[in-house]
Amino acid sequence: MPGRAEGDVASRRPLSIPIINLTSTHIFCLLPLMTFHPQMKSKVEGVSIVDGLRWRAWNGVLADVWSVICSEGASGQYVSRAPRLFVVLDNDGVGKFAIRQSERQQPTPKSAAPNRMSYIPAGMHIWSEAENTGFLRHLDLHFDIETLSRRFAGALDMEKLGQPRLMFSDERIASLAGLIAAECMNDDPLHDLYGDGLVAALFADLFKIGQVLPRKRSQLSPRQLRRVIDFLEENCLRSIRLKDLADLCGLSETHFSHAFKASTGLPPHQWQMQARIDRARELMNRKTISLTSVASATGFSDQAHFTRVFKRFVGVTPAAWLRGQTD
């Protein structure tokens, strides 16, 4: 975790302009254009910046580290389009915070000791007051949920995103947050994959995202599969309804479709098309029948339709395939 700047509070020289009526434009004015922007809006009083903003952007997260001095009675109002995690990294060790979800709510100050953190959902307004906080360094993690949802492939419980967690402590999350903050402040940063890994680990721990095991699809019994394949091979040149195949096995259409694919690796329709293409290649090998006649004999509407399907399954057109047989 990054250490506090040397010297007491009085020796730290804040920037000349305190943060008053701060908006998202002010907060991120130093950042380059990004596809993800949290659009955080805030109104802060009694807070002065000690050091410049230190930040990094990784896959699904914008992280920024602030070092500030809070005067007595410092307060703020915040709202952001993106959910975020606020983590205390370092302070003078005697201050307290009160974070409220309503302006009318009675404040309940809690220790602002390092590792204290708050998760604030997207669109949630919060009000904060500081008591005897003095110097404070903190990390803000702004989450791009669209990107993170893709990274976790549907394993994220979206309901948890709307549940605030204010002023809690978690040793493991705090350790990860400290490493992320250190990387933000690193003048010689490591490869982006390092930060991506830290961010993914923290996000998974924060929302308790477990491993999603793929459901094992039930397969057709050997007898059912043989019955269906015999039927498909015998009737592949005509239109076959999914219901007809499902009835052969005594299953619903949905159950049959999943079980057939689990057994063969192909949906029923694709298996039938493959059977038609195999039959077409048998006819083409005779070299005494035109491609138009082959298309008609194997149940395709015309030669163009036959050519499209043949190329999709075989990788080349029928004419090219025929030339390859004579080379």
C-alpha cells in the first residue's frame, strides 16, 4: 500500500485551489479521451489537494488515487453514472467519516482508518462529512459494468450491483486495492495484464463471483440416437419437422434438440444438411450427372442454393470440389 508523504500535515503544501463545486469535468480533466467515462458529479467543501491526481485505466475499471487535506467540517455530495468503490489508503489515524444515503439521515461517524471502504451503486447520491480527518489518501475504483460483465461471462449477479455497502472493512479486498493504488502511483508501471488481474480479482471478491460450471446436457440413449439417425439418413432429401424427430424418442422438441446436439455435436437441421451434402458428393462422384440435377435430387431449391450450402459445409464450391477429385 502506498505510504503517506513524509512530514506532518502542516508541512504538506496543498495546491492553491480547494475543491469547491467539483464536477466530473474537473475531476477527469487530466485524463485522455476514453470509451468509458464514469461521469461523476460532486460538490465538495473544505478539501484541498496535496498531490496531483494519479490514475490508471484497465479493462473495465478506471482507478484514481487522491491525496487531500480535509479541514474541520469538510463535506461532500456525490453521484456517478458508474458504480464505484472508495477505499481509504492512508490518513492521520484519528479522523472519522459519516456517509449518508439521504440528506435528512442522521450522520453516524465511523473511523476513517486505512482499509475502510464503501461500495456505492450507480446513480446513488451520498452525503459525507469528515471529523478530524486531516490528511487523507484514498483510491476510487469506477466500474464499467458492461465490460466487466463480458469479462465474467454472465457469472455476475446483477442484483448485487444495486446493494450499497458503506464503511466496511475487508482485509483481502484492501490488500488488492493497495496493490492497485501502488500501480497507479508507479512511475514505471508494469504490463497492463498485471493491473487487469488485480482488478478482476478485486471485483470477483467484492461481488463474490464464483465459478460457473457448464450444465451437462443429457444425451439421447444409443437406441434413440440410432433410431433418429436411421430416419434422417432415409429421409434427408425431404423436409423433416423437428416434432417428427422428437416423437421418435418420446421427448419434447426442446429436450430432443438439446439431447441430439449433446450426442452428435450438431443440431438436427445441420446434421440433415450434412447428410444431404454427403449424398450429393456420392452423386457427383459418378460424373454423369449435372450439378443442377444433383441439386434437384438432393432436395435443394436450385443450383445456387445447393452451391451456398455445399460451400458452407465443405469449404469450396461443388465445381471446385469436382476439379479436386480429378487432380
